[in-house]
Amino acid sequence: MTTGVPMLSIKNLTASIHGTPVLKGIDLEIKAGEIHAIMGPNGSGKSTLGKVLAGHPSYEVTGGEVLFEGQNLFELEADARARAGLFMGFQHPIEVPGVSNASFLRLAYNKKAEAEGRDELDPLEFDDFIHEKIKLVSMREEFLDRSLNEGFSGGEKKRNEILQMAVLEPKLAILDELDSGLDIDALRVLGDAVNKLQRADRALLIITHFPRILETIQPQFVHVLSGGRILKSSGKELAVELEERGYDWVLEEAAAGGAR
Amino acid sequence: MSTATASHLLADLLATPRPAEWAELRQAAEARLATRDLPTTRDEDWKYTDLKALDGLAFTPAPSVPVDISGLLLPEMVGTRQVFVNGHHAPHASCVSAVPAGVRFLPLSTASEACHALGTVGPNANQSVFEDLNTARFSDGAVILVPKNLKVALPLHLLFITKAEAPVASFPRLLVVLERGAELELVEEHHGEGTYLTCPVVEVRVAEGAILRHERVQRDGDEAFHLGTLKAEVAKGGQYHSRTLSFGARLSRQQPWVRLAEGAECSLDGLALLTGHQVADTHSFLLHAEPNASSHQLHKCIVDGKARAVFNGQIIVAPHAQGTDAKQQSRNLLLSETAQVDTKPQLEIYADDVKCSHGATVGALDPEELFYLQSRGLNADDARNLLTYGFAADVLTHVPVASLRRALRQLVMARTQADSLGDLS
């Protein structure tokens, strides 16, 4: 679909947690402007893939290679990956009492601005900036003054993840189970927000169990992950088929074909 | 070992002339002290807090000295301030021009009407050595009386300052009485420099339906010993909310004692930020004496270096105190391998229809929280500092006086190395 050097190139990636292999050889290429969906049954390793890419310290990369804009991703700590333009929206965002959402957002924004040689924003400037951004995710203003994610409902936390994405403007956003904990209306709002943020120079990797979210955020590529391997890759029509038929047939087909 | 020196310390201080006022109270305290000694680590209540550092220090009564308080003024309270230096009233540093009519905010030495109330809060037994020492030798203190149904619009500010050139002992004293339906915000601060022993005693009486919000800031000097007592009785439907923030002193101990009558509400929060060889000990006692009272206690410590934090939270629910709702949390953050925390919830429940919960955590920063912040571009040090700051600042969220809240946040930022992160308020 899109030509050129891939933004993200994953080659034969293997990873384990506490000595147990979870990813058993992943190959995937994502180019700027593309939207990919990783789908799969629970325990398939799809969330692990997101965490490994984001640099979660509990996972050990045991083999393979990941290049992000030509750079070896594993040479970078999690924070350097973020500053380089990688973003992961968490399935379960963390609560940080005592730090206001607004000051955290400003801090994150300014750290990235500093890394990119742009001007940092003072609290007043940031106030104007963030008030535009919260409209995108229909977040109420009071959530800026509250402690980061503290006491937020599941949906409010997800709203806040997409707000962070809007503030940080990553090149590649990995959204892990964005739809969990969201009602249909909130899902539509956040799906629309993600679509508005998508541009020709950005890419999205949607990790999801349920195809529902892919009705709003429409991927060009759908991959089924199971047992730590990508069993099938296809266009967006695969999501529809998974919605109708579930995952079992993909697993059976893969077993029959002996394919990975 | 320490016993001989300890007696010496008590004897030396009691050998000083007894002030003339409150003779009866003082004599009773002295009589109890005659048979007692400073506690040692053999006393269960003092197992983790060793007073032997008092060894070899000869404390003399603190003289009245001039003091510069310009750095301690808070804009909301410029005209509602009483200052005590070394336990003596400092009229030139004080200013009460904005104290609303009807409120009595005076030095004890000029408030004879308070005579009968002083020393009456709490059980007439089990006084600690340091409380008795205060009663025996305090030279002055503050009295606050708020009449029936008066809701005081401005917060009151109390500064207790100790300035020691040679080791001195000072005995700050405070009596707060809120009559029925009265409301007050009070900020009580302790500052100091030099080597000293300070043993403040605070008595609080909250009448029916009255509300007291009491912010307590301990910023004593690095070489100070702060051994404090707080006693509060809250009548039916009254509310007492206190927050004690401990930053200073090489050794500090807070002993709040609170009795709740029917339907009373209480929060008893604490924060201690410790480093070096500091020791901070809180031994709290909360008595649900009657039905349907609620209490909420959140005690947090951040312990670095070779410092040590001690928390012992005793909650008693009396047999007929049905409908009690008591919640206690002790949360401790260890920032070094050599830091130490001893925490012990102690709930004694003698009623059956109650809701009581407690929890204690001691640990380092959560790796999942660190990862979350790092995944947003904060480097490992910044992430650690931000989480440490947040852990402490959480206790400050509801400090009612804006300038105080700002000042405390800045202090916490500096102490948690979060000041490089910019304005986090």
C-alpha cells in the first residue's frame, strides 16, 4: 500500500518473561501512514509484543531485531524510545497520586520538546495548548486538576491515554486493548480521536481481542497472533471474518498447514 | 547506661524554678515525674526509638531571644499570627490585628479565663514524661477560644520557634477550645535552629458540631529533639481534622490521642520525610468511645539514608461504639537499603457492628509505575523523583491555605529532588 523504508521493522523477534518464552519469532513491518491491527485470543502474546516494543523491564528479548526508523530499538531505554516517537497506550494505565494530570502532561510534553530542540511551554502556554487537546477526547476540565489517573474510571483512564497521545504526537502509537473498559459511546469518541490524530507520517498498531474497535479505527492490515507467532496476515476483511467465526479456524488452518 | 544520664536530664530541668502560675497542675506533674524516668528501648512503646542520643547533653531552660520571622509569614495569615520563641511569647513578632471579633487568640500568660480548661483534655492518667515535663516547666503558650457558632473566616497561624546557642529545652503549649458549632482552621508550625529539646503539648476541645482543621508542620533544626503530645476530645457530631507534616529534627515523636464521641468525625493524617540519621516516630491513639463516629488515618513516610520511621497506630472501639467506621493506612516508601520502617496497626474492637480496616505497606517504588512514566519520556531519575514527590504530595492535596500548600509542595519537591522537574502544583 505504502512504499518506502518501514518505520518499524520486526525480524524474528523472540522474548520471554521470567524465563518463559512468550514471543516465538515475530516478523512484522509497519510503514508510515499505515494502521495495523494485532488480534488474537487471550494469552497469545499480543500485549507482550506491545510491552516489549515499549521497553517494559520485565521482558527479556532473547532474539531477533527491531528497527525503529532504522535504529536498533533495543539500544534505547523506554524513555528514549518515547522521546524518539514511540508511544504505547496502556491497557491498564497506572495511577499516580499527588501529581496533577496537567502538570504530568506538561512535564511529558516538555521533556519531548527538549529532546527535539523545540521550545518548552510554561504553565500558562500549556494551559491554552491542553484546552484544545482535551476537546479532542471530550475530557472534562476537572480531570486536568486531578491526580494522574487517580480514581479515574476505566473509560476516563483510556481517554487520558489518548490525550497523552495527542500531547506527545508520536510517530508510532501502539494502543493496547484501547476498547477494554469502554462503553460504545466512549469507544466511538476515542476511535474518532485516534483517526483524527493519524497522518501520513504516523503509524498505528492496534492490539485488540475484539474486532469491534476496528469498525471505527480501520486498519489496512490485520494479523492474528497466537502462541507467540503471527499465524495469519491479511487485509481488514480478516477482522470481519474473525468477528463472525472467532479465532479457532485460524488456529486450525495454521496447524493443518504447518505454517507460522 | 542511658538511665543515669536520663535521670540527670529530668533532675536538671526540674531543678529550675517552678513558674508561679498553674501551681496545682505543675505540682501534680512534678509528683508523677519524681517516680519516673526517661523511657528506654526496653519500654515496649519506645522499642524502636532510642533516646540515648540525649546522653551527654545538658539542656537548660530556653531564654527569650529576638527572632527574624520574615521568611515564615504567610499572606493569608499576616494579621492572625502569634509567635512564641523558646516557649516565650514574642509580642513584636506577633500580629493579631485581623483576628475576627469574638475569637480569643492570646498568650496563656494573659488569658486567666483559660486556667480551668488547661490540663483537662484527655485521661487524667498515662501522661508521658515529656507531657509532664512540659506541664511542670512551660513558661507560656497560646490559647484559642472560638465562641458558639462562630465560623472563623481567616485561618490562624501559630509559630513556635526555638533558637538555641547552647543546648536548651523549650516547652510550647497550646490550648484550643471550639464551642458548639464553631469552625476554625489553624496552622501550627515548629521551626528552630541549634541543639535543643522541645516538648510541645497541644490540647484540643471540639464541642458539639464544631469543626477544627489543624495543620501541623514540624520543621525543627537538624540537631533538635521534638517530643510532642497532642490530645483532642471531639464531642457529639464534632469534627477534628489534623495533618502532621514532619520534615526536621534528628529525632521526633508525635503522640496524638483523640477521643471521639457519638457521630464525631476525625482525620489524623501524617507525612514524614526522613534522611540521614533522622528518626521520626508516631504513636497514635484513637478512641471510638461512642457510636457512629468515623475516623480516617493516612500515615505516609519516605525514608532515605540511614533514617528510621516508626508508626504505631492504636484504634480502640469501645463495646457500645456500634456503627463505628475506622480506616487506617500506613504507607512507607524506602529509598535506600539502609533505611528502616517499623509499622504496626493495633486495632482493638469491642463492638460488633463496625466497619474497621487497616493496611500497611513498606517498599520501594513500583516498577510498573516507573515504566509508565518512562514510557512517556521521563528518564529513570525523573520518573523516580516524580513518583517520590507524588507519594508525599498526595498528603498535601487538601491543605486549605493556598500559600502554605505551595510552600509545602516546594519543600517536598526540594526534598525529593523533584525541583528539577519544574512547577508541579
